[in-house]
Amino acid sequence: MMHWPFLKLITSSGSRAKLSILNYHRVHSELDPINPGEVDAEVFNWQMDLISRNFNILKLGEAALLLKQGKLPERSLCVTFDDGYADNVDVALPILQHYSVPTTFFIATGYLDGGMMWNDVVIECIRKIPSDYIDLSEKKLGKYNLNNWDERHAAYSEIVKKIKHLSQSKRQELVEWLSSFVIAAELPELMMTSNQVQLLHECGMEIGGHTVSHPILSCIPDEQAEREIADGKRRLEEIIQDSVKVFAYPNGKPGQDYLPKHVNMVERLGFDAAVSTKWGVSTVKTDKNQLRRFTPWDKSPNRFMLRLLRNYSHAD
């Protein structure tokens, strides 16, 4: 895998440093036909090979501290995973270890040990529905052709968009109704176990908070939001028997999915740094509790690196 020596020409260290943070969710063992844009093991392998040769890779907590102190090395980069999928351990961890990539995992504790995130219920239901058409207009969710994987991808994407910002109770009601279209036993177990979280910690990886049930914080009462953040932190600390000092906002769009009051909650609850999903790189001027992240989706090394380089133009 190639080196990109000219990176040194556009990156700085110290007080002028810029921090890139990559944001992943799943790493499939092979290409997922209903989600062809998601990363599989083959792609993730060359991505980790490429960044390990060209960047100084740090855990988020360490990078955030060095950034704040004006001591961040040039070409600094963090790798992060959200939610707590089991394939992060089964598929991604061996690759991360092979390339010696320290990584931060943000885990929603409510789905550990057999839980399933609502969006995954939608995806798996649409994947497994045997018919080539489904009418969900009874619940104002639309009508969809399901003749091929492209149509199934479009269907689940639209359904997720329609229900993402509903109240948790209404969303759960709709997801349970949708799941009645398939046999419950057909839904796979996708999330980590508590033992896998502990294993990540024992392997030297960083564990971060991501609430309990992954709510859109701006859509729930303040007391519930603070409890979600605090209880998720507490549960992870029980599992790893160590402090949890970094956090990722669910969905993570500033001003939409979380608000300044939620940033204050994160600070008050003792986190040292937190990440959003706002694109770009972070600088010494960036709020340490609203660090930016970048989602890599390109399937060729050159495009991947070029997008990383373009990302440097988005900074505070």
C-alpha cells in the first residue's frame, strides 16, 4: 500500500495541528447486498493499511488532550466506531490489531447481550420479507417495491428517515408493527456482548459512552437525556472496571440531534471529550466536546485519501 509523503506539506503539528477522526459503524465480513455502501473486511483492511502508513493514529482521549494543549503531532488521526456492533470485534478487531491501530468504540449499552437497534430491525425486516412488494400506508410509511436489493435498500432508507425523529414510544410501536411481517426468529443478533466490550478494553482499545438506548437527545426531556448519558457511562465503567472519559452524541448533528444544553451535560458528567458527526477536522479552536468526524465510504485507496485530504479544508 502506497505512502503519501506530500501529506507533510499540508499538515502541521502543535498549535496549528488539525485532527482527523474517522467514524465507522459496521465492518461486514463480506459485501452486504442491501447495504453495498457499508465497509466490508476487504475494504477495511486496505483502509487501515493505508492510514497506518501515513498517519499518527491515536485514541480519541489522548488526541483531544494533545489538541487542547497545542501538542498534537502532525498527521494525527483517530479511528472511532459507534453503537457496539459485534462485527467490530469479530471482523474489525483482528485487522486493527494487525496494523496496530488504537481505536475508540462508542457503545450504546441498552443493546448489549442480545438487544437490537431499531434501525437494524427495519433493515433486517426489509431484507427478509419474502414478497416483492409491501404496503405500509396503514401507518403512513409508504408503499415499496422489493424486487431487488437496490429497491430494498431504498425502502429501508426511506422508512428509517420517516421514523428517526419520532418519539421513542411511537418509533418502537412502528418498529414492532413492521417486525410482524417476518418471523422473529429470523432476526439476527448483531450487537456486542458485555464480554466483548471487556475484551476490547483488555486489548488496549478505548471505550466511550453513547447513551443507553441511542435516543436523539434533542427529542427527549432534559432529565431523560442526562440519565441516558450518565447511565450509559456507569454501565460501561462497571463492565471494563475503568473510567469512561469520551462520548459520542447519537446521530450527532449539532443543533439538530443535540443542543448546547446536552454539551453542558456531557461536561458536567465528567467526560474529557466528545464527538459529533459534523464533517471536517478539529483544531485548537474546536470545542473539545464537539469534535468533528468524517465518514469514509470510498471503495478505492486513491479516492479514500483524496477525500481525507479534502476534509482538511473543513475546520473551525
